[in-house]
Amino acid sequence: MAKSRYLAGGAAGAALLAFATAYTSHWEGRRYVAYRDVGNVLTVCDGHTGSDIIPGKRYTDAECDAILQKDLIAHEQRMLACAPVLYNVPDDTYVSINDWAFNVGTGAACKSTLIRKVKAGDLRGACMELSKWVYVKGRVIRGLTVRRVQGDAVNLSERALCLRGLK
């Protein structure tokens, strides 16, 4: 297995994973029965997609918690494989970029200008790229604008969290 900040570092890694889990769960929202998201992708729990989803099944909190932790670690692994330099960015920046990659998919993330900027050492520029990821099929999606740029009463936006890590 590749390096993992979520699985390494004992209490520090566990705290980072707990923060990442709460942050992503809030933005994704938990739904116990599979549904089609705005992109028409079958989704359950906290944004989980994949062929393992059982349509019509009611998932439990314990199942959703386990699925989200597994998904976050898998996304982290793929992001570190395409951009190993991410391992060394500040915690808030790390969580923000991994949350974005979880939402857009690591395939799109790894091909993005945002990740090119991370690799070039331009973390501030990478954080600013988050505001461009608010579209689905050419349409601005309000929920993505809130998640990426505005934030809400509970969470900082991905961009604000990303930038906070750089201060």
C-alpha cells in the first residue's frame, strides 16, 4: 500500500481522517437508499458510487461510516499516486484537495490544472482553481458553488480550507 497520511502517524493520522470524514460527509450528505445524483450516477451514503451499490437496500449508519472511510482512503491513495507531493502539504490543504478529488473523481483530478499547480509548488494557485469546479454538464450547480467557494454555517468552503492551510 502507498503512503497514507490518514493511516499513518497514530493519533495524528486518526484525527486527520476523522476531520476529513466529517468534512466530506457534511458536503456529500448522507442518504441511506441509493439515488441518482445530478450527473445521473447511482450514489448512496456519503457520495459513494460503484457497482457494489444495491438499489433499494437501506444502508445503516455503520455501513455508511465504513464505506466512507474506505472511499476516502482509496481516493487518498490514488491522489498520492498521481501527485506524491500532496503528502507534504499542510493538513487543511490536504483535506480540502482530497475532498475535492473525492467529489470530482481522481481521474479528473489527476488530469487537472489544480494538480499541475500542486506539483509545481503553486499551492495558492491550486487552491484558487477550486472555484472553477462548480459545473456539471456545462451548468453551474449551486451546491458545488457553496462547497467550493462560499462555505456554509458548518464548513469552510474547499477553497477557504485549502488557503487556511497555507497561512
